[in-house]
Amino acid sequence: MIRHAGHLLVDCLTALGAQKAFGVPGESYLAVLDAMHATGGRFDFINCRHEGGAAFMAAAWGKLTGQPGICMVTRGPGVTNASIGIHTAMQDSVPMIVLVGQVGRHMRGREAFQEIDYRAVFGTVAKWAVEVDDAARLPEILARAWKTALTGRPGPVVVALPEDMLSAPTDAVPLAGPGVYPEPEPGAAAMAQVHDILSEATHPLILVGGCTWTAAGRQALQTFAEASDIPAAAVFRYQDQFDNFSPCFCGEAGVGMMPNVRDLIRGADTILAIGNRFGENSTDGWTLLDVPVPAQRLIHVHPSDAELGKIYQPEIGIVAGVNAFADALRPVSGLWADWRAAARAAWEGGFDLPAQPSPVDMGQVMAHLQKVLPDDVILTNGAGNFAAWPN
């Protein structure tokens, strides 16, 4: 079947499981927009006012669903506007695919209108940046982009699409579906060592990160924490991955970190870190744990071996998916019930705030929102110091 490459691209995205894209239309990828229109609503395009907003929407989709959010922007200023969302997705380890128009292949290297070398510009901002020279390779490259965005440490992939390539006819066969890449599972010996280290603790702590948790994985971790009576803290931007109403949840290690959370990390003698990369915010500028060997016994679990030992040398580093690891956990017991209870009480006490010396009392604003917002509300905010209030 002969079709133009824009139709091939949309057929591949649909087969991979994409449902919608967020973007700002541009003439450099009109062939893709035409193909989406031809699906009759099977593939939605959310028209945004600004490419930065589109990129953040795609990143939010990736964080909420665990599947790559799709962002579509035009070349030059379009993708540079989107760069803030791409950078955030990279720092948050969020699966995302950015499809961006490019000048015609015959014009490259001449500094054509709005031309950008995407590999050079986004090589260190995204997990992978690639340009498709041949329409026949679209299925191959999109399959790899989907896999790259999802596996290991998830992240954004930038795929540049020359406009003449998109309008070229091709008889390439679209993808039939996504590849299946099961999470790496922890070995029995590693899990035995985890159990032994935690059993020897007096002040254990779980640090929770990552956005590829499933409902079953989150429940398995919560069940383990509650059965073992171990406090858990979420790292920056992952507060929603552990039930805040659980008696084991004790706060978020992020911007404007509450003193009780800072004390909790410093006071722990054993830390089980699952899915986090030990970023600046969750470590208070890498001051809460000694670099490179922490005073705390450290168990670090991450689906990418590149994150293990990257900053902190763990006593044991385990390459495993967060859900597979949580499913393999078995309860431990120890004399730390008072430690967990004090950590929870300190977190709950943080909601009792004195009046704020401001015309707008943010403590009262947050208290009001807690009362009136429904349970399934989704809150979004930036990353400045003001983020301490909703967090």
C-alpha cells in the first residue's frame, strides 16, 4: 500500500498505543496533521497556545499514565519553546516523544529558515535525539523511540521530521504493535541481602521515586511498608506515588523540604531508595547523605544501572523495575515502631501552621483547598519555592 510518510507515522503511533498528541500546528508537519485528521478521531490532537505548555502536557501524560506523552511542534522557535518541557521530562525521568518538523533534506546545513541541528541542540537535554532521513525507516525509528522513552531510566526522545520526507510516498509497512519489555526482576540473593540489611536497622526509611509505578506496584510497596512499619518519604515531584493517607507516609523530600523530612533522612541508619536518582532537591543539595559513601546503609533500586553508584555508592545496588522489586519484597520486623510513629506525627503536625504575615495567608489557602477539592483532583505547580505550599 502506497501512502505518504505522514500517514505511516500516525499509523505507527496508533499501533504503539498513542491516543493523543499535544502541540501547536506548524507548516513543517502538515502531512502528519492531515493523517491525524484522516483517522476520524481515533487519534486526537490537543491544540495548545504555546509549545512550552504542549510539552508540559505531554510530560504530565507520561507521568500520569506511564506511557510516552506525545508532543508535536514545528521547527526552530516551536521546538525551542518546547525545550523547557523536554528538560523537565528528562530531569523527572518521564517518558515522552517529541515530534518536530525540520527543513527539507536538500536544504540542511545551509542555515535555512528556522533550521536547527536537533542532535546538537537536544543531545544533552533529551535521552535521545534523532532525525529521520528515509520514510521507510519511520517504523524502525518510532519503535526504538518508544522503547527508549520507556525502558531503563525513562525520558524524552526528540524525533526530527524533514518536511519533504513526511510528504514522500512510501510502501513501508506500519508497526503492528509495541514491543514488550518486561521489567528486570531482582535476584533471590539480592532480595535476601535487602531483607538482612533492613532487619539489622534501627531507623529504616523508604525513599520513593519514579513514574512507572503501576497500581499493583504501588499497593505492593505500601503493603510492605505498613506490614514492616517503616516510614516512607516521596522524592521531589513523586508525592502521588505513595498513599499520603497511609500511616507510613511521612512527607516529601523536595523544594522547601520540611525540617522533619530533612531530619528523617539524616537520622535514618538504613535507606531503601526505589526508583529515585538522588537529585539536588531530594538530597538538599547532596548534603543529607555524604558523597560518595553515605553514613547510612544504602539500598538503591533502579531500572537503569547508570543511576546506581552515579553519586552515592550503595551497599547494594539492584537493577530492577520498581514494580518487580516491590512485588518481591517480604515484610521485615524490628524495634522501630516509635521511629515510624514520630515521623508520621511530625508530618501531620506540619499542617498546623501559624498565621502568615502576608495579605494572602497561604496556609489558610491550602487548608481550604484540602476541604473543598475532590479526592481525584490533580494539582500541578511549578518548581519555585512556592511549590512548598501545595507539596
